[in-house]
Amino acid sequence: MAQPIVGRGAVYADLDGDGDLDLVVTQIGGPPLVLRNDQASGNHWLRVRLEGAGKVNRDAIGSWVELTAGGITQRQQVVPTRSYLSQVERTITFGLGNAEQVEKLVVHWTDGTTTNVDVPSANRVVEVRKQTPPAQ
């Protein structure tokens, strides 16, 4: 971290599947720089991956996820664009601190519908697929 670089794009993702976000920085005239976030804090986390229905907005871009754990409510939006010519993963990561259970998880889809999700435990990836309404 103390060595200067000429960086342009930066993205984050959970590269090693341990629930914390790692960083990749592109360099001019050099290889990408991978900064792994390895810590043993004992805190809990939840990652949420959304999938839209049908062919329109299958990546669920613009959808909001609202999570309550330990009496604290957090909201994040699926917006993968971040840095110059860069895109972060679509999976959203929530830090839960010492809360071991998720009290409430609600997905607010871009079409105005919502999905309530049961989360069995922390420290996992939860995949939520939007249900297509029945044809009439």
C-alpha cells in the first residue's frame, strides 16, 4: 500500500468467498494489483445476489435490498458501475457486525414489487430470483 502506482480503474469483489470485499486496481504499464482483505474480526456478513425475471433487466440493476440485523437496517442498490472502465460484482455484501441472524430481508425490484426473503443464517450467499407473474 505504500508503493506508488499509476492506477486507473478499481473494482471490489469477494474474490476468495470469505465474506469481505477485496480490491483490484488496474495499473498503466503493469499488471493488475490485487489487494486481498484478509481479517479475522469474527464479524458476520450476508451476500445477496439478485436475478430479475424474463429478458428485461435480468441483472436486477437498480433494485434495492433492505436488510435488518441486530436492530440496524441497511439499504443497498444494485449498481455495478464504479470506476473508470470498471464494473464491480452485482452481488451485494452486508456487514452484520456481531449479529448472527438476519431479522428481515426485503428486495425492492425496479417494477415496484417486493420480495420478502427468509435467511436461515448469516455468513452465506443468498440468491433471490424475481418471480414472473402468472399469465392471464
